[in-house]
Amino acid sequence: MLGLVSVFAVGLIACETASKSNTSSPPKQPNATAQNIDTPVSPTATIVVPNPKKSHKDVNQQKMPTAALVPALIEEKDKTPNYLDSYSLNNDEFGTQVTVTVKGATRMIISNALPDHATGDFPNAGNPNTISPQNVSHNYVTNPVWVGSATDVKITGVAINGVKFEPGTAEKITCESGERFRVEGLQDVFNLGMDFNNAHVQPSGEYHYHGVSQLLVDAYASDDDLVHVGFAADGFLMYYSKSGRYKSSFALITAPRTGENCTASGPGGSRKVKVAGTTPDGTYTSDWTYRESSGDLDSCNGIMIDGKYIYLITNGYPYVGRCLNGEVSEKAPSGGPPGAGGPPGAGGPPGADQYACNINPDGFCIFTGLPHQKGLKPGTDKIINSKGNVLFNIDKAIATDASGKTLAPTGKPAAAGDSLKASSHENMSDDEKAFHKVMAIMFPIRNALMYDISDLSIQNWEELTTELRVRGIKETSFTSGSTPKDNYYSREDIFTLAKNPDGKDIHHPVMKFLEESGLYLLCHVTTDEFNAVLKEAHPEGHDPCGEAVITSKVPFNG
């Protein structure tokens, strides 16, 4: 079974700050304990820094920041702001202007996107752009809803100071052999002009973070370990752990990269690079794989603490999460250059269309939700997890829904959250056993088309679909129908379509292929009586086994 969602980068650039003994205290956050992690307790506050105004160009003459450059004075009557109610930030030294208005269930953030701390030199050798004021607004909810179905996003959220977290890059590698790689922001091979805040500047002049900025953390830290640093686009809060207590669940893959005649391209131009046989080191997004439960955080770098869900920005990969587990309603921030904001199709909440997919920066149609964590290893009787570890044999595999409840044998296709558990097959009918095996076979096929398509080779695909091929399932295509609903794709053609969607949302043909493949496989490996059940239960009254025109059944082990 292919790996999970690939994500993020290497080596965080260290940022050392001087002692604060001769400076005023920065704005304090409320205790970031579970009891008050997202409960507003203080009134509106305005933070001002009455220092002589300096441009970011002036400040950039300092190669490393000092604590004297951190916002210092708070103008309010009695309480330190916690940035959960309405607030304004006006920093004369760096030109920062942020107004956050909380009204009802909405938090509106209006910002000029200038950070309230020192930055590196821009332009520089790796980044030709100059920091300039923007006019950006974001509308996030204040009562976020955790749905547990990850949605890929381009902009993860916005820091308290109005600077966005956008961890992806525009730089990519394209190989003539078909492989494509996305260059990570935080790595040591390509110079993308990152400064000591793990940030740089887009062609529009917008400064943005790819990882943690120690100056940002210092500005809003208290004595507590968890520091509130921003707002995620789904409304949940973003924190940083000063102790590094919470570990991510990503790891480098071990298999050497493949790819011949590869070219690196991006805003900095193009050049040839060697890829084939090189060792994954975090330079590319696909160097990383998510390993469920290997750390403390989920695939979006989130965690539930005493019933409150938050996101962590971490010193190790993935630094800033690339997906969100709450309902995402904001399509893109207003203002800024064309093309800014979230990926195409990311406008509605995940539940609006559970089979929607988004075109990622590499041009692949990646589905919302999470991959199946277990499946049948092709050509074996072994159930494996996402790490490739053998868990149990197929003769003990039971398909379950997201709650762990055993799935009833029907023609319903696999869904997000479905998994496998080990349990006795005693007292099961042959049809029931066949149903659970079909689900175990379809889980990795579903993962391949919906989530792992960027890394899927034709050899992998043929291996995964062996059980379909030996039964002649999905041998032909028909694409001349009057509506997309009338069309269908063969195993070969759906692979080609998924590898080259040409910017289109292809979730309809992909989901139709998966649904029909599972149904036709069931038709082969179950009795005529069960075939009749499939017909009776079909929501549109179809006879899937009749439509499959099966002249000779090929059961399992037969």
C-alpha cells in the first residue's frame, strides 16, 4: 500500500535572540492551558510601539535580531490582551497595522501584512522581492467545528500580527520520466531566500511564514509552555510549544527517489537537477510520509487537549500543517495578487461534497479526507499499515467504519474513515468473508487514486489492480456520453486521467471507477443470492452484476 499524504521540509533555520534584561516586556498571552485555550477573557486592547518609525529595509541591516526589536509597550487600562476578542496592533517601528474584529461567530482580520519584528534582507540572493504593505482581509469562524476530514489548504492561517502562514512553494522539479517533485521551503539544497524567521517575500511583496518565527513566539509568550501565535483558517487556534513537547507524526521515506532528465523550475529560473537514486532528505515534499500515531500530532499537525482541538507549529517537519480538520469556508483572502489564497475548490466545508478534490500545486486532483490506514498487500494474504508493517492475515480481516463498527455486507463503496480490524471469521458465510476481502483490496486502490497519485507508477497501479485484471474488470472506456455520468474509464485510462487531470476536478470519474470496480469484484466472488441483494440494495435500482456482463465468475482462490 502506498504511503499517506506527503508533506513538508527539513532543517529549521535557528534564530537566536539576545537577553531581554534591558527591554520592556512583550505582550503577554493568557495561560495556554486546556481550560482557557480558546475562551476569551479580556477586553479589546490596542498595542502600540511609540518608537521612531523605521522601514523594513532599515531594520534589515541587522543580520540577527535582538530583543530590543520586539514590540514592547501595551496601552490598556487593566488587563493584558489575549487576542481572542477584538484587538488592534499598530507598530510604528515596523509599520504593522492589524485590526481584528470579533462579532458573533466571525473573526475578521484586516492587515497590511507587515510583521511586527525584524526581518532579514530583502531582496537577497535567493529572493528578489521587496517587502511592501498589502491590503488583506480574512474571515474566520470563532466557533470552529472539528469534522475529522482533512482539507488541504494553501494558506493555513494568519499570525496574531497579521502575517500569513503559507508553507508551500512555487518551485518544482519535473522529470521527463513523469515524476514531479515540490521543493520545500525549509531545506538546504535550493536557496529560496528564507530569513531567520523562516519567512520570505512573494512577488506581490507579501511577507509570509514557512515555519516558526522565534521573534513572533517571543512577542506573544507568557510563562506557559503553549504560546498562542495565530488563527487557522478553519477557526481553531495555532500554538507553539516552547518545550517542543508535542511531536509530529511524519518521517522521511527510505526508498531512493526515481526520475530521469529532471528540471527545476520556479521564479528563480530553470536548471537541470539529478534525482534518480538520490536519498530523500526533506528537500522535496514527497520525501516525507505521515505515520499514524508515530508522534503526538495528526496529519494536520493538530491535537486534542482536554477536549479542545488546536494546531501546533513545530520545530520539526511539518513545521506548519498543510491541511485543516475543521470546516473551511473561506475560499481565499481578499486583496493580494491573483491566484492568492486556497487551492481551487476549497471553498465549502468538507461535508458539502465528501468526494470533492482539489488541484494541488503539482497539478494532481487530491481528494479531501484521509487515506485508509490499513489494506491488503497486493499478491499476499497480509494486512499492512501505512508503514508497510504486517498486522494480521486476511483470514482475520474485518472491515469497519470510522467508529470501529463492523460494516454490513452490501454494495456500498469504501468511505473515509473505513478501516480493518482483526477478528474471527467463525460463523461467517462465504459471502461475508468475500465482502471483507473485497474491502481490504479496494482500500489501497482507493488511496492510490485519491491521495497518492503523485507517487503512483504504472507498475504500482498494475500490481494494486491485479484482482481486477484477472477478472477482466474495467477493461474498456466510454467517454462519448451526453453527460459525465454516462462515461466510464478502464483501469489504464483512469490511471492516465488521474496522472494528468489538466487542471480539472476529476472526482466524478474517479469515484465511479472505484464504486463500480468494488461492485463488479463483489459480483465475481459472491453467490448469485448475494448478487441479487446487490441489485435490490442499489440506490438507483441498477443490476450491477448484470451490467458487468459476467459470463464466468472468478471467485477468490478459484
